[in-house]
Amino acid sequence: MPEIVVFLGPSLDREKALEILAADYRPPAARGDILDAASQGARIIVLIDGVFFQDCSVGHREILEAMKMGTIVIGASSMGALRAAELDTLGMEGVGEIYRMYRDGELVSDDEVALVFDPESFIPLSEPLINIRFTVRRAVEEGILGKEDAAILLEQAGSIYFPDRTYEQICEASREMIDLRALKNFMAFIRADKIDQKGIDTIAALQRAAVLAGEYGRSH
């Protein structure tokens, strides 16, 4: 019987995840997967990644049903952050900055966390918009980009369809509007210091599940 089930795809490398939390790791969740895990006896479910377009996405009703069965459901980073922002007042626990931004209305679109990935290795093949936002913000803070250039890059990033959204494509689309030296400095910054907010939030969710698992074990 799986005590902890984690639905994880491209948001964090599975080996790194296993260093944080011993669990039954499953691919990105589709409709019915949460309820299946709860029915199999999972005491804690961590929803990180889920399918958006290629299959039916995780439903609100199945999460509510899982919680009625006594399962703790945590959401973060990607599909988990979206569902937690929608269901936190009904008992789902959200973790991380992306969840907070959806909860507070700073983010509204699924497109912020969407990306394409290799279906076997889960290696990301495009860059989620939310990571780009955090990276551009950090570049401004460190003086790599001016605010006007940052706004242009984010506008171009938002205009690119998510499967094609890469830093290279964004910079290419901005070449006529931003000084070439600034773009080169930004690309160098990306190679060394880009921000993976989805990964950061995933780690926080796994750490939270580890704490809850310890508390659950002491009380049962």
C-alpha cells in the first residue's frame, strides 16, 4: 500500500526528488489518477505535474473525494499549484511561490506553468513562462537588464506559443528591440544563473510532505 504518492514529471529530476522524500513516484497526473491513488491507500498525495492538453486534466471533484477519504493532498509548482489555489479553502494544501501567486490572482493562466517535455525522460523541451519571469526579475535586480528591456523580453515570451518558448527564441524575437550587448549579457546570465522556480517549489512541497509523513507516523 503506497503511503505517499507523488505525481512528478519535468518539474524536478526524480533522483533529486528521491533524496528528499521516499515515495511512490508516478508520471504527471491525468483525470482519475488522484482518486486511484487515494483508493489504493495513499495517506499523502503530492500533486506537482499533471497533463494539460494531451489528456483530461486532474478534476477538482476527485481531489475533494480523495480528501474525504482522509488523504492529505498537497499541490505545488505546476498543475498542483493551480489546483491548490482553487481548492485550498476546501482543504487542499498549497506550497510555494507559484501557488501563492495563483491564489492571490497575480497569475491567472495555465500558460504560465505549461511546457513540453520528453515523455520518457521528462526532460523539459521548452521553458515555462513563470520561470522566465523569475529569471528576468533576477537579471534586473543584478543589473544585467534594464526595466524596459525586461518588459520587452517578457512581452515577447508571452507571445510565443508555449511549446516553442525557449530563451533562445525569446532573445531572437527581441533582437530588433534590445541592444545586442544586453541580449548577450542576458544569455550569459541564463547559462549561469537562470531561476527554476518550479523546481524550487517542488522541493518545498516534497519537504512539506516529509514533515507531514513524520507527523502522521507519530499519530497512527
